[in-house]
Amino acid sequence: MTLSWKFAGLAACVGVLIAAAAYAQTPTALEQAELAGLSPDLRSQVQAKATGGNSATEVLQVMLLNIRSVRE
């Protein structure tokens, strides 16, 4: 009986992780608009860095922060 509960819990965790990964890979309407406003070169840089759970918005925010810190 306990083995089946452990298996059910494991299956539920795997399902949540798969759903989270699928959600993270799908760009939202806002991200699509942000990417559409970029130059092709910058867009490819952002898309290359938007992996491993990082969204395009998060990559753009980090890039902007890095530019700002360099200028100060």
C-alpha cells in the first residue's frame, strides 16, 4: 500500500516538473512583443540565453542591468 502512494507522489512530482518546463518554454504574448521589437541580432542573443528556465523577459532585464552597471 505504501509503495503505491510513493509511486503516486513521484508521478505527481514528475507531472508538475514537466508542466513547469513546458510553461517556461512557451513565450507569452508580452515576450513575443518584446522579441519582435528587437533587432535580429539582439533577438538571437536573447533567445540563445533564454534557456534552462530563463524567460526572454528575464534575460532582457539582466542585459539592461548589466548595461546600466557598466555605464555607472
